[in-house]
Amino acid sequence: MTDVMTPPQPALFSIKDLHLSFPDRAHRPLFGTAPRIEVLKGLTLDLPEGRITGIVGESGSGKSTLGRVLVRLLAPDAGQVTFDGKDIGTLDEDALRPLRRDLQMIFQDPMSSLNPRHKVWRIIAQPMKRYRRGGTRADALKALEKVGLPESFADRYPHELSGGQRQRVGIARAIALEPRFILADEIVSGLDVSSQAQVLSLLKTLAKDMGLTVAFISHDLSVIRHLCDDVIVLNHGEIVDSGPVQTVFEHPKSDITKALLDAIPRPEINDSWFD
Amino acid sequence: MNNLHAKTLDIINLNVTLPNGHRLLRDVSLSLDPGEVRALVGESGAGKSMIGKAVLGILPTGISISQGEILLEGTHLNALTPATRRKTIAQTSALIPQDPLTALNPVRKIGPQITDPLTRIHGWTKARALARTRELLDRVHIRNPDRVLNSYPHELSGGMRQRILIAAAFAPSPRLIVADEPTTALDVTVQKEILRLIRELQRETGTGVLFVTHDMGVVAKISQKVTVLFGGRVVEDAPTHRIFENPEHAYTRALIAATPTPNASTEPFRPVPPALIAELHREIQADDDRFSKRAHR
């Protein structure tokens, strides 16, 4: 299942010494500016082209913030974010516009990321039109087919779909634009295991077929083990472990990684698990 | 009221129905001994949360019990007047909900939210309620109880809020706790701690727990008995070790197989086979036909 040791791919993303902080509104003084909380503390990493990289860590580790920098919803305070040879960290919105189509995102909660008043085909077609990539009903149907949803779903509304089906629509919307990079932020955490398995195998097949580079954010190491080629473990805004999944899972370097692995309840009887 | 030999909970042929007659629970039977944890497991829509809601008398508007019996500590709940039933349930049972943020009142401090039920429902003095609350907060490893009691829910982390709700649920040493996916929203490390707390407190107080979850990994760690549900029907009911070592029903095996593990050896991404789901739906249909015949006789 895991592909044979692939030769080193050129990096699609190359990140150097990335820093990011948010103002700490809870401790804002009466006058002057609020102190800042450092969320990302000098991250250096590469995302190789055509590979799926898992980003894992506890709540507050900065994994979603890192994701948002990759798709440039957030700009770094300092450091370099190079996408395809271009430093995109400092670009303004006008300069980013031509790149936006290449950087797509699938969200955690499809109920709030799919327009509830639009039929499925329009949800998929609208961004295609915006980026001049077609946008007819027929184009949307093609994307639906790729995610394994029959034509009859085109005229449904998001609330008429199950959680797994909604997440497929989210994937269809992203891949319809033929992006080079997809950020998937906790896209299966709201689904039960069976729908989870369906959505993940779909994502893996599509990513490999289309040669997509994917950053897969999750708190679930079991899912990352089976989906991803590489993994980055974050803790309090720092990388504590990284490498090919097999290496990191079998020889975790950091205690954080070990603790995360130990805390996974496996579906087997083990009376000493709590000890 | 307290029958010493009675089971904590006995559910007999419970049917829960929408106003249009569609059944959400179909002849569900299960029982719970004092001090026992029974996992209710299944996919979305299997009816696992509905069982807990029916027991606690908090079914959503329009959904009602159409047939069947619920015995709480030997007391037939349907035989009671609504007011007595509410009182009986409140005095013997508690809920640990999935989302602690919606379960806590955002504009009240934590302290009174825990102590109010103890004084109002259980008739304790304020001093006793406060002492017990502090004791429980200490048990769930909250280091600074005074600060927490004076906080508002939004000032605390998700793991902290869930620990508070566990403390609140266990404070009156209830006979029954319904834990409805209490760890689904939490990180694995926090989940492990929360599961450990529930297990410790439940063993100490002898509380019976109905533990609703879709995670077979959690089932394996926390429960002694398992009820597997599909489409509102009980598919399998067995001791936990048997569910994992020798599951009888193909659906139980499929659920276990679909649960991802961090081992490389397990085959990834095995959804429940569509053929099996179709077969289960046919069984439900046949069941419904029998049910409507029974109803029209």
C-alpha cells in the first residue's frame, strides 16, 4: 500500500524560519498595543511535490495556523514561504490572485463551508467560473463523478446529504479547479469510521492520480499513518518530529510523538492500557 | 423505591417513534448492572444517543416512546406521572454530554452551575454542595478549584470544561450516568485522561454507565458490555472481550475492521461493505412490516 521509497521530489513548498503571532486580546492593557502570543516559533520544513504530508499535534499546537499560512489566508510575521520557487509570504492580495486557484482548501465542517442555499452543482461550478476554468453544469458533473457521487446529487442541497457525501462535495469543489496544492484541515473528524474510510481512500486515490501535493491536518495519528507519505508533529508552535510516516511511527524521536501514539485507543482488549 | 437486587437499568423492547410513525429505535432491549459500563456503538443514525435520551426523558420534541418499558432501579418509568418521573430520573441519573460548551450556561459562573442541582434536586445544604464540588474538582485534577468555580465557561479549555462536567455528573453519586460521546471533541492525550477519570469515579461510586460512542477503540478500553446498533436495531449484545475476540455478527466485525490503527500491518480504509448495509436494511424492512401488522391487529 505505501509506495516504494520514492526518489527525493523537488519541494513544492519550502518554508524557512516561519514566525507568526496573534495579539493577546485577553491581556490588552488600557492604553497601547496588546502583547502578542507566538503561535509558530520558527518553523523550517519542505512539502515535496506530489506527496501527502500529515500535520499532527494537540489543540493549540499551531497546526491549523500553519495550514492557513500555506494557503496564504494568514501572512507570516517573519521567515520565508516559498511556493514553486516564489516567495509568497510577502505578496499582497493582488499579487496572490493568480496563485489562489493553485492553493485550495477542504474544510472541517462542510455544513458551514458549503452554501446552504445553493445546489451541489452550483457550489462546485461557481469557483470554476471565477477562475475561468469552465463552470457549466456539465463541468460540475464531471467533478462529481470523480468523487463517486451520481448525477442525481447535482440538484440536491447540502442539508440533504450525509456528512460523508458533503465532504465529497468539498473535495469535488477543490479538485475541479485543478489546483497544485490542497490543504485538508480535519476533514474526517466529524465522520463515523465507515464514512471516514470512504472519504480517505477517495482523497488518496485522487491525490495520487492527479499528482496533487496535500497537507493533511489531523489530530488522529491512525488516519495519518495510512493516508500520508510524510508527517510533521507540532507542539506549541515547534516541529518536534518529522519524516516519512513509517520512520516517525516506528522510531519516534520526541516524547510528544510517543505520548500521542500511546494515547490512541486501539480496538483490542488491553487491560494495562490505563496504567 | 430502591430495590437492592434490581438492575440499575433495564430496557425492554423499547420503540421510539417520529410523529409520522417512523421508528428510530426498534425493539431495543438491554440492561445495566450497578458499576457496569455498557458501550452503545454504531454509525451516525444508529440510534445510540436516542437510547440515552429516552432513558433520561429528554427526547427531542415530537419524538416519543411508542412501546416498551424502561426500569430505572426497578421502577417502571412509564407507570409514573410526568412530574414524579422527572424527579426520579433527576435524583438517580446524570448526563455527560458531547459538547461541554453548549451544556454549560455561558453567562453563569461554573460554581453555581455545579452546586445548584445538588441543593435543588438533592436537597443538600449549600455548604455540603460546595464541599462535595471541591472534592470532585480535586478528583478530576483541577488544581485551582476556587479560580475555576469563579470562571465563566469560555475562560476554560475544552478538556477543562469536560472535566468539570464529569465532576458535576458524579457529584451526587448517581446510580446511572449517560455519557454521550464525551471525548469525541478532545485530543487523544486528553481523551485518555478523561476516560481514566470516568473509569476511576465510576468504580468508586458504583455508578452504572451507558457510554455512547462510535469509536471501537474507546469501546475496547472503557466498557465491560457492548450493544452494537444499526438503524435503531440491536445487532449484537455481548461482553466486550467477546465483541473483540470473537464477534458474532458480520456488522460488528466490519465496524472493528473500519477502525484505523497506527499499525502498518492493518489494511487501511475498510468501510462497512455496501452489501452488508443493504442486507441490514432488508432486515429492518422485514421488521417494520411485522411491526405494522402487529400494530394494526
